[in-house]
Amino acid sequence: MSEIVTTTHPTDPLLRAERLPHIWCPGCGIGSVTACYMSALAESGLPLDQCVVVSGIGCTGRVAGYVNLDSFHTTHGRAIAFATGVKLANPRLQVTVFSGDGDLFAIGGNHFLHAVRRNTDLLVVCVNNFNYAMTGGQAGPTTPRHSFTTTTPRGATDQPFNLQHLAAALGVVYSARWTALHLRQLKTSFSQALQLHGFRFVEVLSPCPVGFGKANDLGEGIEEMEFYRAQGVVDRRISPAEALIEMSKSTPLPLGVFVDPERQGNGQAGPAKGADGVVGR
Amino acid sequence: MTVRQAHQERVRTGDHFINGDVACAEGALAAGCGLFAGYPITPSTEIAEHLARRLPEVGGTFVQMEDELGSMAAVLGASWAGARAMTATSGPGFSLMQENIGWGVLTETPCVVVDVQRPGPSTGLPTQTSQSDVMQAKWGSHGDYEPVAYAPASPQEMFDLTVLAFNTADRLRIPVFIMADEAVGHITERVRIPAAEALPSSSRPRPTDAPGNGFLPFKAGPGLVPPMAHAGEGYHIHITGLTHTERGYPTNSAEVHDRLVRRLSDKVLRRADELTLVERVWLDDAQVAVVAYGGTARSARQAVRIARERGVRAGLLRLITLWPFPGAAIAQLGLQTRLVVAESNLGQVAREAERYTAGQVYRVTHAGGHLLPPEPILEAILERA
């Protein structure tokens, strides 16, 4: 091979190349997750002109600004409600919500509950970096106990959400958790979720070295990736209720697909059914 | 894909004996509303109830959201998916909608928000009447913007102004408010619904170029209203509540921000003459003019009628548009007559009216809870005559 430099990247047509470089910090995983999603979308066979991304506010909220699709950067916490309006007004659209843990589960938590209750036909992707990163590293609804953030200077005391348990208990059609390291598995989950109907949820753990990693001995992004590799466990015997994230070097980090139409029982509620009783496609 | 078929008529042409809330819902149907997202709240609930039954019959969608934050967000999303979309609420819900109303202003999202007012602050008097959200309609969301708000005074106007609100919203690409009050929402009267082809209609400006030709979603022509491409049409629009360029991309430029916010205000203010609707009753020879709107205008009309019977040359300026404020009409009237403003709040329009008049404006106010009766208005007319 004499030529290894190319002028275009395979994902260029999928992203708004004129807006790059993006605003995310070195070591952040959101960019990888975005590219992974777009690759899965491109391979899904879905017409890209009919695909919509809706984001809320925060670092992951900026995903809408980089995907080369019809994309909406809405208000803080309201991405799912906005996406509900898009989907209901034009059911032909494939609508994905892309946002962060704070946006989706603190200020916007109620919309998640009710969108699942309605089994709204949405794919919701949560990049979970355990803190409010855009505002400089405050504690959020998934901050593990004892973690240090700028608003928990003595360590977080509140119980964090286990998002897989929450999603499973509410009755989503599909729920998976991966990390920004596990891009191949993540892409498979995106592909699976894109082929299903009803409320689908994908959680992706991402390093946030600036907002969370450094203060919690996770180091730079590359070191947190190493942490994911060392601690990550895919074991289908782990129920969603047991899939706590402690971000400690002495406990496993449960990953995998926790809910899908083929897999019922195992401690979680069954997948939600549509009004016609049909699960998935 | 969901296939929806209409099996009922959208426009129920004919005479009906219905309350204002139902008339508003019928106005939305007649205007082609495709989606209603709402949350129950007195005294607006009948609008949601009526549309829950009627919208699916005509191929539309009704969704009851988990709160007013979500209702307003869903309305905005539906609008970008191409639907005419609406919500209805009352003061507490209107408060919760304000942040997303601001998003609608900045992203130029056409939609209609109906506020059937009840007395506040807070939960106030949930089942009673008020006009105390007038200033909230103007200033409720943060930042500078110029809203359009109508104040219906009858079930007939609940119908007519809802149709107009959809047209104004689409034409200017703005959220438009129907500032109704409980009295008008719940009073039952004859409403005449015209033939579908006789209804006024205007639509959103739309792109003329096919996708892929460098469409700029926020580039406005001389009319200051940019063409609107919807999700799913191939334009790959990016829409953000951040200050954005003509391409729709975020920017930190103070100059772009100033230019954008001025255009958003100017597209409304430059049309103030055509947008500000008033009704003039016996004003030609009036010595005293009552300024009133909504339910209170009904009492004001009666007070003026009695004053005339007693030989006092009184008249009524009924404000149909509250925002942009009909300041020119009031300024002109202030030169010829003594002004009395009657309203079910502690002087929200009166204070605005004073900005357009040299003299003091006499106020007849009540914080709300009952419809302001004709007597105190008549008293004020007689004192000023």
C-alpha cells in the first residue's frame, strides 16, 4: 500500500463536517459514540432523510449539532417530549433522542417514565458520564456514591439511578449498556434497537476526564477506558436490578443487553407491548 | 406506518350552541390543527376533552402529556414535523410552558398556545375568571421578543381568533397566544362556523429550492420570515435554541445575536398595524372611552350602553389584539377623550395604556374571581364625564 492518507473519512457524509472539530474535551467518549451511532444508522438501511436526532442540553446535547440529519437541540430535559411530538406528527420518521444522564434523568426524568409508559416509538441514547460536565463537573442522578464532584466535595451521599434497572422496571422493549470502549458491541446494540419498534434504550458509559475522571482517580480518558476493559463484565445472569455501577476497582462493571424481545424474566419486567399487543417489529 | 383516515368533517359548518372552550377546539379543527398536546387544567380542560374526541375523527393526533413542560415541547416537535399544533392551559400551566415558548420564538416555530385565564398568583382561584396573565404573555419567557396575543370576548371569537392564531403563527413563524378568560371559555352562546372554503387561510413560507442546494433555514428575505423546511424533507436542518447563524448553527457572536433578536422582534413589530385588531363602539363623539377586552369588554359594553341612555357620550375601545399592544389606537383616543381602562387584574393594560397617553388613565380593576360587573365601570364613566 503506497497511499494511506485519504481526504475523506468514512463517516464524513454522516456528520456535519463543516462543524468539526467538535467541542468535546480530549478523552471524552461522546464523539466515538456519535460516530458509532451514525455508522449503525448508515448500515441499517433506513432512509437517512427520514431519520431525526433530538437532543436536550449538556455535552451530549450537542450531538444533534454534528449529525448530518434533521436534528434538534431543544431545551434542558425536554428532548423526549419534543421527540414525542415529532414522532406523533409524522410516524414515518425514525426518531432518536441523544442526551446525557442529567438531562434525561434529573430535569427530564419524568418524560422518560411517561414515554416508556406510552411505549412511544423512540430510541433513547443516554451517554452516562456520571456528572454535569458542561457546567464543570457537578453531581448528577447517576453519580456513584462517595464520588467527588464540585457539588459533592465530601463525596456523593445520594443513591444514584441504576438506569438499566429503571428502564427494565418501566418495561422498555430493549435496553442495553456499553461503554465508549465497547464500540463494536455498542454498534450491534444500535443496529438491534433500530430494527425494533416501541421504546428502546441504550446507555453508554463515557469517560469525562475533565469533569469526573481526574477527581475520582480514574485519570485521563485512556485510563478510564482501561478501567472499562478491566472491570467490564458481560454476564446474562446479572439482572438489571443487580447491574449497579460503582466505578470502583474492586467491583465489576455490568455491561450487555439487559432487555430485548427474546429475553424475558430474569428479574425485570417483560418488554412493553404496543396497543396492538405486538412487541417489536 | 400509521394510516389515518378522516371519517368526520373537520369544519362543522353551521350554527352551534357551544361554550367558548369547545368553540376554540372547533376553531383549531377548522384551521387544520394536526396535533394537540396538553395537560388537564381548569378552566381550559374542555378544549382538550373536545379535541381528544374530535381530532382522531379527522385524522389528527391528541396526546395527553405528563405535564405542561412536555405539552409545549411536544407541540414544538410536531410543528417541525409539519403539523399545525396547539396546546391549551391556564396560568399555572402557562408558567411551566414559558421556557419552551422561548425556544419556539428563537427557532421560529409556528404554534398556538391557549391560556384560559384564572386568577393567580399561584393556584389562586382555579374555577374563576381573571385576565391577570396579560403581562406574562408579553414577558413570560426570558429574553427579548414580541409576541402576538389575541383576547376573545365571546365563543364566536374563540372560534374566529383560534383560526386567525394558526394563520398568524404560520405566516410569521411564531408561537401565538389566545389569552382567553374563564368567563369567555365557559359561557355558552351561538357560534356560527362558516363553510370551509370561506375560512381565512395562510401558510408557512416554504423553501423553493430542492434539498442539497445549500438551504439556509434562517435566512430571511425582506419580509423577515425565513422559509421553513420540516423534518423528513431531506434538508437536514439543524435547529437549536442557541443563538444561531442563517445556517442554523450555534455561534457565540454578539453581532449575530443582536441581528437575530432584532429580526425576530421586527418581523412582528413591522406588522403591528395589521396585527392589532380593535373594535370601536360609539367612539366618534365620545367624551369618555372605556378600554376593555375579553370577558370584561362584555360588562364594559353594557356600562357604555347605560351611560348613553343617561345622556353621557361614552364609547368603548375593545382590544382584540393585546400584543403587539394597540398603543396607536389608545394614543389617538387619549387625545380626544378621557380614558377608563377596565380589566380583571390590577392594571396590567392600564399601565401599558399610560405609556401612550399624556394624562392619567382611570382604572377599574379587580384581581379576579368574578367577572367585573358593569356597575363600577358605569360609575367610572359618570365620574369622568
